[in-house]
Amino acid sequence: MATQAKRRRVAGLAGSEDPAPVASFLSWCRRVGLELSPKVAVSRQGTVAGYGMVARESVQPGELLFAVPRAALLSQHTCSISGLLERERGALQSQSGWVPLLLALLHELQAPASPWSPYFALWPELGRLEHPMFCPRVRSLELYRQLVALVMAYSFQEPLEEEDDEKEPNSPLMVPAADVLNHLANHNANLEYSPNCLRMVATQPIPKGHEIFNTYGQMANWQLIHMYGFTEPYPDNTDDTADIQMVTVREAALQGTKVEAERLLLYERWDFLCKLEMVGEEGAFVIGREEVLTEEELAMTLKVLCMPAEEFREFKDQDGWGDDKREEDSLTITNIPKLKASWRQLLRDSVLLTLQTYATDLKTEQDLLSSKEVYATLSWREQQALQVRYGQKMILHQLLELTN
């Protein structure tokens, strides 16, 4: 993760930047050994929103943009109350794992001599907290909300090695400089982890004057708006997805039943899929622009709901015949037109039912987006919601074409 929801897409204005926070941050970088390439600059100007990083000169793939020594990272292990947090580790456990980092951050924000003070200068939305730690005047829901938002948006989590997959996830940490970068699905830089430092490396050519983007992960627009407060306009977000509720597929299959016996058999098939843990009442099949993210679950659901009754009886008696996946049953986006006709029809009916859950159709969204004057009259929230809906509908309409 990186930036906070503050980063609305408003370009920096020439001459509007206050150089003091950036100068203080860069001075701190030199003191702690954070190596920033001379080819890049931290700036508000030339970025999609807020602080960002811009190329001073053209950068080639593989070039180092900056390196952060591990001693400069802010975490529960590097803060000045690390000993206390370690002793109370059991009491601070949580599902997110953020509590120790929240306390470390709260302490360092308030400590007058905190070595990270110049780093915090790039966070004007928080400001400086002048009260002692845990002071009743400081403890408030609003402060907690700000800190949680900060950790959610700015923190990083080092991935586990492949052989360590059974271990608990690594604790989140703050990575100075890396959290300055804005997000783009088609990002041009990537963070690499090594024993001594974390390195941000260019993954694409970056022309002079262009912004440097990291990724917050493969996130659909609904996730970006939920976590960070912005969306990527269509077609920029190549990681966008649309959901088809699992119960919607069941409803579409029920539409094809004519007598009570067929409906009872349909529910028997559904219960069997539940037993196989392929479907659930609250679940959804997730469709991306280039792949089906729940390929196994959707393929099995279409297979079971569409197979002849006698074949289903045999299939159920043998608990699914084991792993007999065939090439013609593959549910990649490109293979959808090659699926059995009954599968395509059920998938198509499910998409049509899903589209009915939206208050407006695709043409209405296209008309809003094609008129700059009308789009400008929408509130910021309405614009973001429109981008979310439009991206989802485009994926669903792509499915309609593929199943036609």
C-alpha cells in the first residue's frame, strides 16, 4: 500500500508548491542514507494529486529510483518504544496486524525528538500532535480514524518467501519515499525487498517530466474508492472487475425450469456445489477484463447446473469424479465463446440479471461520460461512482458479446 485517500486527481499548479516540507524531507533522506536518484524529484507539480515523484530526466527500465535502508523504515521494531511493544505483543494482536504500528506511529508523531519528524512533514493532513502520548485530550475517534486511514493507505507489507507460506504475514511498516508515489494499474515502478534495503526500480521507460507510479496492488475501482478515495477512469484500470452474485446464477438457472421436479433437482445441484465449497449465499463470481478470477468456481457451477440429470447423479455419487478438468471446460475470457451452448446461455442469463440490478443502462453512462459539460455538473462522489459503474458494465457487456 502507499498513498492516502487525500490523493484526489487534481494536478499541481505551477508556483503553488511550498518547498519547506520537501526540502526538510530531502535533507532527512541524506542523513539516514536514503539514496534518491538525481533523475527524480519529489514534487506536487506534474502529479495526478498531492505529493508525488516526477522524472527530471528520462529513466530506463531497471534503473534504480531510490533505495531505503531498513534502519529508516518506521515499524514496531524500529520505533523508540519497540521494547514496550514487544513485551506487550500478546495484548496487541489483531486480525489486521496494524495495532503495534498504529501505536508506534502515534508515539513518533508526538515525540519532539523523533528521528522521523522531517518525514512526517509530507503529511500536512495530519499535522503535528502537541500532546503527550495517550493524553485524554488526544484520544478520540477522529484521531484513531486518521491514523488507521494513514496506515491503511501508506503502509507496506513485505511478502513472505515461497518457503514461508505457512508463516504469519509480515508486520506492516512505513517506507519513506515509497509512500510518496501515486498509484496506477499500469505502473512504471516496483518496490523490491532485499536484506539491507528496499529498492524502487523502474519497470518501464519514464520520459522526462512524467510522473513515477507504484501500484497499491491489483485493485478494482470499487476497491480503490473504498481504500484510497479515487478511481481510475475507463479504460485505465486494467485490474477492474465486475461481480456476478452466485445466487444470481442460481436464479438464472431456475428461470429455465418448468416443473417442480426440475426446480427440486436444481436446488439439489446447488446444495452439492455448496458441499464442494464452490458457491455460497453471500459469494460472487469475479470477472476481470482479461481473466475470470474465480475460474474454478464458475466453471464447476456452470458444469453442475447444466449437466444432464443422469450425469449429475453419477457425478454426485462419485463426489465430482476428482480432478477431470478438460480443455473445453476452461473458463478463460478467450475461451468463453468455445464453451458448451448450455454454459454460455446460463452465463449470459446471469449477466442480464446482473445488469438489471443497476438503476441505469450502459448508454446512460456513456452519454454522461461523453459530455464534458454534463460530467462537470456532477459532484466528485457522483463522478467516482459513475466510473465504478461504467467499468463494471463494460466488463459485463463484454461477457454478453462473448456468450452471444
